[in-house]
Amino acid sequence: MDSHSIATTVDAHGHDVAHEHEHPAYLRHHFVSYEQQTETASFGMWLFLLTEIMFFGGLFTAYMIYRNWYFPAFVAGSHQLSIFLGSLNTLVLISSSFTMAMGVWCAETKRHKGLVWALIATLILGIGFLGIKSVEYHEKWEKHHIPGDTFSVQSFVNPDSDAEAKAAHDKPLGLDMARKTEVYFSLYFAMTGMHALHMIIGIALLCGMLFKAVRGGYMDGNIAFVENFGLYWHFVDIVWIFLFPLLYLISRHQ
Amino acid sequence: MSEEFENHDPNSGHTESEHHIVGPATYAIIFAALLVGTALTIGASYLEMGAWNPVVAIAIACIKATLVVLFFMHIKYSSKLMKLTVGAGLFTFLILVGMSLSDYISRAWGQW
């Protein structure tokens, strides 16, 4: 039984029929108004995002503690990242957050074309982010900087053999400390990998939303999905806002 | 927002407080502010500030994240319930991180 037929039954029991008919079909009968329904949905979304903050927060705390323990290794490890690619990705992700915010505005003001183009732009920027990230990951693969059996400390015990390490004027690390760079790269891949996984899930949801929007969806005022997806996408942006300086930037000068 | 629902009248809250729509101008200003913040944090990383480098970077990141939460995520225009929820989440998060760090700081700091 859908909410509409329930509403009609209630009508039969003496509710104001004229007013009941003002309500759109997507308003669930257990909500007083659409405002209340949307607020409940975004309240639930925020609770989910708070658990996500706790999850990423654990990784950030681990990063902070290990960085203090194995400071020289973390500095040398971070010198391996490209500030240019990291900055470019920050630009791409902030832009995608902006286009998504514009998408939410288009949905709120019932602009069909605007919504479709905003979602397309967000999708392209999201895929672009993952593309740039994969270039970075590939470089780590080539240099044996992916933690595991094939991990190599070559760049850290002998910095002159490595272009990035040489450019950053790294001093050679003792073997013990050099091996701790594996901890840095473990956290680097755990944090950026979890972030990328969130991007992939977001892109899948975006595709579904775009599919519906192209067919005229979200123009009836039922835009809770667009709004809550917007919250998710901005959250992923916030995680990157913290990841970028912590992984790429703060060890430039040590 | 809750006072509108107290009388359980199906029409209360339907017409009076319409959902606040944040417009493109606001989004554009916040977008520009985020870009400036990014430029600042990259610029700051090239300055020699010793222990202050991470502090400045995290401070700028916090400002950027606050802008995203308030405007892109509409918390500035949301009900007290939403504001309190986000605030309580942040508070809990800081307690968890703060307590974990205080444990590490107060035990054998610098002896590893």
C-alpha cells in the first residue's frame, strides 16, 4: 500500500479533504509536512556523515602519532608526493563541490537543464580526480613505494639515486628509519584509498542520479536524494581538504 | 522549526517557513574563498615555519571545512536541531582524538 492510498483512507475518516490533496504523492503519511520529511532525511544523512568523520578521524589520529614517532621517515616519504598533482586534485575536487552545490540549487529552483549540466560537470571532475590520483599511484608502483614484499627503501637510504629525494635535499636515512617510510606509505594508501573509494561510490550514485535527471526527474520538488548526495559529496571534499596539507604539504621544509 | 509542528496541523510549516535556498552568488563567493584558502595553504608550505607549518596548514583546512559545512552543506541556514547535531558530532570527535593523543603524550613521549 503506498502513502497515497493511505492518505485517501484517512480522508474517509473525516480529515480535511481539500488540504490533503495539496500534498504531493512523495510526502509520506507519517510526516506532517514536506519540510519535516526533508529535515528528517538530512538529519539521518548527517548522523551517517558523523560516523564517517569518526572513521577518517581514526586514520588522521594514527597519522599524527606515527608522524611524531618516525618523523624523519614521514618527512622523506612525503617528499615523494607531487605538490603539483596534489594541488591540481584539490582544485578539481573543490570545483566539483561547487558544481554539485549549483546542482542542488538547480534542483531546488526546478531548473532541469541546469541540474543535468551541473551533474555532468560534477561527474567529469570526479572522474578527473580519480584519473590524476591513478597517475600518482602508478608512480608509486613504479618506484616500489607500495607497502608489501616489493617495497624498496632505495630512495631513502640513498636519496641521490632518486629524483624527488634529491630535489628535496633529503639526507640519507639509516636502514631502521628508512624502513619506517613503509608506515608512511601504508597510511598514505589507506587514507587516499578510502577517500578514493568514497569517490567511486559517489560517482556510481551520481551516474544513477544523472540517469534520472536526464529523464526529467527531481523536477516535482522531491529532491531529498539530490540534497543528501550533495552533503555526501561535500563531506568527501572536506576529507580531502585535510588530507592534502597533511600528506603533501606540512613536511616540505624539514 | 519544531514549534510549527506542535499542533499537528497538517498545514503548519508547509507555507510559512519555506526551505531556505542558497543561491549561486553565495556558492561562487565560497568557491572563491576555498580557492584562496588552497593557494594560501600551498604558499604557506613553502615558508620555513618549523613546528608552525602543520599548525598553519590545519588552521587553514579548518577554516575551509567550516565554510563548506556552513554554506555548501547549508548548516548556517538549518534548524537548531541540525546545528546541534553537527556541533555534538564535532565535540565527540575532538574528545576521542584529544583523549587518544593525551594518552600518547603523557606516556613515554620522546622515548621511542
